[in-house]
Amino acid sequence: MITTKSERELDLMREAGRIAFEAQEVVRAAIKPGVSTKHLDDLAHRYILSQGATPAFLGFDGFTGSICASVNEVLVHGIPSSDIILKDGDIITIDVGAVYKGYYSDHAWTYPVGEISEAAKVLLQVSEDSLFAGIEAAVAGNRVGDIGHAVMSVVEPYGFGLPVEYSGHGLGTSMHEEPFVPNVGVPGKGALLRKNMVIAIEPMVQIGTNKTEVLDDGWNVVSKDRSLTAHYEHTVLVLENGYEILTRTKEAF
């Protein structure tokens, strides 16, 4: 069931969004060669708890991290580990969510580690641009197909892959609510966007194929051809004539 949120609920979700954004910033500042993804996870965990929230991912279906830390060919759901040490030239996606008084936020960003290749730079820029193209379509009266079409219109000219089995979603008192928010779509098709709906828009992009596979740990999702991947996500409030990004502080606009 697709729900809209009350003003009280939106205030709680704004706080959850702020905490996820600021946890992301804490992690971003620590990303460099020689750092383990477990160290990054510890930083996010401590920050989220310090704000009176809990990590949205920790314990979810048995997941052992407070963040997903996905390196290079890992598209999503990378498990933080003291054995995974970042090196110059890597790219890493940090996906973080916070639960504040029962309400969820979700926020992902892909970062360079040291000096990265030109191909990786293009991937990151295109993927980020596609996120904001999708967000621009998150207006009441549009449909989720408008968001997916906006994302794919940015990505596809580069020949990059958009895995269709992973998508954005609604948010509220659960981490995954309706509607399904695809990264490919037909304008005017799919669930109707209504004022005060909250959705996660999250392009997941691969330099090569759009095919993926799940590793034996049951979590790490990698590109089938092991090409580089990127993932950008904001929690977005749909408004009558626009949108509000909840996983940002006011100073970040």
C-alpha cells in the first residue's frame, strides 16, 4: 500500500535524513588508501547512535554492518570487513540509513579512493547526474516511469548498464515500502506520485553489462562482467510543484 506522510511523520523523516547525510559525511572524510571498510562502518555506527538513532541496515535479514561498503565491481550490499583495505584507484559506494523514532532514511554515494581512472570518473559523474535527473521528475502528478525514464536518458547514451532487478522504493516506518521506483521507465507509466510521498531514488550503474550476480555470502551483488559500478541515492519528499531532498542539510543546498 502506497502511503503519504503527515507533517509529524515528515519532521521525523527529515531528522532521520539529516542523520544519514551527516553519517555519510563522517565516512566520506575518512576514505583514503589503507583504510578498511570495517573502520568506515564503525565511524558511521558511532555517529548514528550519537544522534539518538539506530543504523537501518544492522541486523536487517542478518546483515552484519551498519553501512553497505561496496568496492569497485560490487554494486550493492557490500559487507564491511577488516580484511577489505582500500587502495589507490578504487571506487567505493557507501550506503547508509538511519532509523529515528521509527522512521527510516536511506542515502548512498560513490567516492574515489586516491587517483582513479578517467573511465571511473565518467562513471561517477554520469551516475550522479542521473540521480538528480530522476529527482527532478519526483513531482506530484508524475509517475515512477517518469523517474526511471529520466535516469535512463542520462545513463544509456554512455552505453552503461542499468540493472533492472534493483531499484528505488518508498520509505516510512519500513525501509522498503511501495512504490517500486525503477531506474528505467516509460513516461506516464507506473505508480502515481502524490504530495507527501517519500521515496528513495537510487540509480545503480555499471560500466559494462546490466547483468548482476550475488556472491556466495548471499549479500555482495557484483556486475556479471566484473566491471566498475556506482550507486547514488537520496531520500526524497514529493511536493506539489517540486521536491525536497531529506538526506541533506539545509546548508548543503
